[in-house]
Amino acid sequence: MRTVYHVSDADAYHISEGKVRNLLGDETLDMTAAAVLIDHPGSIDAAAKGHRQTTEALVGMGATVKLCSNAFGGAEADEDVFPDGVELVSSGVGELTRLQNEGWVYIRL
């Protein structure tokens, strides 16, 4: 099973760490992948700066952090400040649509 969390604000991004940890630790599920998609400039900046520890923890758990390129255009953060495991996607809504079409479970935080 694969799950993507959709995040549009910094507080939701911060709590995504616990949600992903709980999901990946649930032995009743056969989890193969988890991702957190951020589609707001302020949340992208938080992922780079104030909540960087959340970004590092998510990547450390094996989750992928996906950044909407449209929202990234309004963010202050530079792409090179993010660790490996963070990727820029063409658009947040496009990526969510692709993932759901591929069978990913969608959770909005």
C-alpha cells in the first residue's frame, strides 16, 4: 500500500511526521511507500527552515517529500537547501492526480 499526505500549511506539515511514523509503524498494513506533498509557498519555506527537522525525519523514515513547482515559485527557499528525498513535481494537483490514478491512498492534513 502507498499513501500520500497532502499538506497546505506549516502546522499540518509539522504533524505529518507523526502521521507518517504511525503509518509506517502499523504492522497491520503492508506499506510500500509514503509521501508528503506540499502545495503552499509558506509551507515549503517551513519545510526548508523552521520545520527542517520534520523534513529530515520524513526522509530518514524513507518517505518522499514532494514540492509543488507552482507553489515553489512563490517560496523563498532554494531547491538546493533540501536533502535528498525531496523532489520538485510539476504541480501539486497534477502529482496528487497521478498518484491516486496509480492506486495511492490520499490523506489531507
